[in-house]
Amino acid sequence: MTRMTPSEAFVETLVANGVTTTFGIMGSAFMDAMDIFAPAGIRLVPVVHEQGAAHMADGYARVSGRHGVVIGQNGPGISNCVTAIAAAYWAHSPVVIVTPETGTMGIGLGGFQEANQLPMFEEFTKYQAHVNNENRMAELTARAFDRAMSEMGPTQINIPRDRFYGDIDVEIPEPNRLDRGPGGPRTLDAAADLLSRAEFPVMVSGGGVVMGDAVDEAVALAERLGCPVVNSYLHNDSFPASHPQWTGPLGYQGSKAAMKLISQADVVLALGTRLGPFGTLPQHGMDYWPKDAAIIQIDADHTMLGLVKPVQVAIHGDAGESATALLERLADRELACDATRDERAERTRAEKSAWEAELDEWVHETDDFSVEMIEEANGEEGSWLHPRQVLRELEKSMPPRVMVSTDIGNINSVANSYLRFEEPRSFFAPMSWGNCGYALPTIIGAKAAAPDRPAVSYAGDGAWAMSMNEIMTAVRHDIPVTAIVFHNRQWGAEKKNQVDFYGRRFVAGELEGGENYAEIARAMGANGVRVDQIDQVGSALESAIDAQMRDGVTTVIEIMCTKELGDPFRKDALSTPVRHLPKYKDYV
Ligand SMILES: Cc1ncc(C[n+]2csc(CCOP(=O)(O)OP(=O)(O)O)c2C)c(N)n1
Ligand SMILES: [Mg+2]
């Protein structure tokens, strides 16, 4: 036992957990602990808005596999984080949110910045600790760090501000990290039997492969099976795109090759994926999910097994460990699909090249609304670019080892088909939370964790304006990134629903302020470039990446796009409007 203050115990527990970077905005509530961050080797990156800080912690965690830490002033500084913690929850990110609270002698009296801070995060955390007694500061802080890793999601440590003071005798707990296993022999044997009988197995490689650092194991198992591999939705970095068996992502605006191939599967091997419902919705007019296929699902979180789709075999295991255990079981065994290895490889190759050719030719959208918007743009001053064409050019100019974050919006969603990665921990999207304003702060956090990797964010103009203030964080604190803004002067993704279901009655859908985001970027101290010629897109990205990696310069590339719109998020959730009251009769 060592005598220290609770502030020291808190900071020493962070040190024991390897924390070197935290994100937030300073405040009196935790100033006594913050005062000793520097001598403890901890940097607090001061952000513009706490939502940005929590997204940065998420990006930092997703790239590094270590904790992302966010801290703020009690009350408003903490409530500002809720949206981003929800996003981290759905990304299974080990984010620890430190929430200093009103002092114990004031809570309930309606003083200043007072709130019950546990209910706010209840739904979006895996564990919440409340420091009810300062003697428990290290114990509870350590548990929050342990649980973020073992439960793969955000945890909260809530500290009444007076609990930072006093004298305590304490031992700082050692971090307690799980050693995850492959699952039990009964289910592994059953899976091996099923795989050995499969005629056309297909692997879905999911987020668990990324988070479990299991790409090599996934590749080895896929190679033994000779099967096509699809990425689960928004996990495009879960299998190397240059691999001949990679076929691209499922889900919204995903790969037709992946969808056509999985539709033929008799056995689906879902490795490290919860098979989230949004990620397997029909796309491109195809209801591709193979309803009669037997599913083997492997997940480190047993509550995900069989949750969304009925499965034949459910393995509660770590993606890499389970893949290795299956490979061992299949190594010397003759598989039914061995006989058709070459024929299946050829089918995979043919579907991929058909999809690539289609993407090459798919320069713009061809629905009535889009065609009108393209024609209208031709009559206007300036040259507006087709989003798909821009996305293809950006894809071609992506540097090796790039990390990309995307936002929520129509163009960002179309980007799904054009985002390919060679290594895991490279692609960050707001996942099932789907909040606009995600991409920029998240990539700043990712860059803070991996300064040697190029960092690129994508956002539509609407989502960009929600989050662009964090450019100041990138500039002030030397965390250089390259941000692409698709300027189409509308909240396009939602407008698409008004096109399809609401007779083009565009309520609140336009963003026609004539903003110049390149100029705004320059005013914030970054480099700003406006691109309105297709042959400048690739070179603009390449120079910005050079400036980022060589000179530490942040660049905003504003790309002027037409108002054309790709397929909507979902066709299943909306229906044709019905109005009963006479005054609304035309609104159908
Ligand atoms: C925080 C938040 N607010 C609102 C929405 C609803 N929403 C989804 S996409 C979208 C439009 C995005 O517009 P923009 O960023 O300009 O991209 P575009 O669709 O035009 O490509 C909106 C408002 C959301 N997902 N998140
Ligand atoms: Mg827009």
C-alpha cells in the first residue's frame, strides 16, 4: 500500500493501463488530476467540442486496439459526449469515458452543472462504475479499463468531483486481460463436419476478424476452403482486397460480386460477425441472402450467436483462435468442395471482373431525378462532378496503409463499393449508430494513434458542417489529416426519400448558402482546395497526402458534386404516405 491522493491513484491507474493520450476539454471538476497528467506521461488533446473528443477516443481505440480515453467537465461537457459514445458502443470500441460529477454534498440540490451522469450512458456502455468512496478510486478505475477490453465496448467511470481529494492508502491494480479461446470442441467439430460436406461455402469476414487481429488466420482458413470471402457491412478492412478470394462488402451500396456469390452458398461461415440486420438487407434490387444455407457463426460475444439469423452451429470463440482450430480439423481431411476448387475460383474471378467493369462504366446515376439534376448542373456555372466518378478517382489515388473514415450520407454510402483495404484497422464508419458528423473527429483520433499512417476522412457537406470545427484541433495540436468534403448543396441521403416517397417535396433538404469550405478551412489554419475538374481529384488527394506525411499539413479538399443521388439507405422502412385530413390531401 502506498499513500497517495485519489487524483494520484486515478492517474497512476491510467499509467498502469498504458494510457498516453486522452481527449477532452479541461474543467475544474478534474483539474486536480489533470494537473499531474504531464509528469505521468499523459497528453490531454484539447478539442473544440466534446462530441469530437469522444469520437477521437473511438478512432484512437479502433486503430490501436488500446483504450481510447475521453474526459470532460461535469454536466454539459459530459452530455456533449453521448452521441459519440453510442457510436463507439456500436463499433465495439474499448473507449473509457471519465465523467467527473457534481460533488457529493451538492448533488440533488439543483446547483451548477448538475446531472445524474450514469443514466445518460446506461444504454451505450458495457460497464459503469461510480466512485462512491475515494478509497476505491484505483479499484473502480482499473475495472472500467479491464471491462472495456473484456466486453469490447465503452465503459464509464463516474467520479464526484470532491472524490479526487484526500489521502488514501492503495495498491494500483495490474491490468487484467482475457486470454480468449477458440470455443468448445463440440461446436468446432460440428462446424468442421458441416464445412467438409459443403459444396459452395462462403466466408463472411466481420469486425471480429479486425478486432481480434485475425486476418492471417481468416486468410489461411479461406485458402483451405478455396471459398469466396465477403466483408460484412462496413468492415471492408477485414480481408485483404488484393487477395483473389476477396469479393468485397455486403450491405448498402456494397459489391454485387459478393452478393451474387453468397446467394449461391450452401454453407455460410460467419467469422467474427453478428450478421447485423441492416448489413444484409436487399441491395441493387437483389435479395441475395441465401435463406436455405446452413450458417456457422463464430463470435466472441455469445449474445450475438443466432440473434439475427438462425444458425446451425454457433461457436463462442475468438475469430483467430476459432479459425485456427477449424483449420487444424480440416487440414488432412478431404472436403467435398476440394473437387471444384478451380471451377469455384473461376466463378469468383468472373463475378469480380464483371463487377469491376460495371463500376468502371457506372459513371453517374441514371434515375429520373439524378438525370434532371445532372442536366440542371450542366446549365449552371462551374463544372459539377459525378459522385461515383469522384469516388473511383479517389480510390485509385489512395496511398498504401491508408486509414479512411466515412460519414453518413448518400455519397459516403455509395463510397462503400470503392473502399478497399490491404490491412485491418483501416476503415472507420459510424456503424449501426449512423450519426452524421462522425468522420472528421474519428480520423483525427486514429491519426493520433497511428501518426505514421496516412489519414483520410470523407463527409458530405451537411455532415461536414456539423463536425468541421475539429479542423482546429488537427491544426492546433499537429495531428494532420486530409478531409474530403462532397459539396452537393443538400442533405442528400434524406432528400432521396423525398424523391422516392414524398413527391419531391423538399422540406429542409437544401444547403444553398454558397459556402466555400476550402476558404473556411483556410480560415481555420488548414490548407483548403476546391476541386471541380475530374482530372484534378486524384492529384489533389496525392498532394494533400504528401503535405500530411511530409510537412504535417492538414488539408480540406472540397469537391463540387452534382445533386444526383444513389439508392436510398433502405426501401423497407418507408411507405407511401396516406393522409385522411382534407387540408393535407395533396401530400401523398
Ligand atoms: C446526427 C444526425 N442527424 C441527422 C441524421 C439524418 N441524416 C442521415 S443522412 C443525412 C444527410 C447527409 O447529408 P450530407 O452530409 O450533405 O451528405 P449527402 O447525403 O448529401 O451526400 C441526414 C440529415 C443523421 N444520420 N445523423
Ligand atoms: Mg450533401
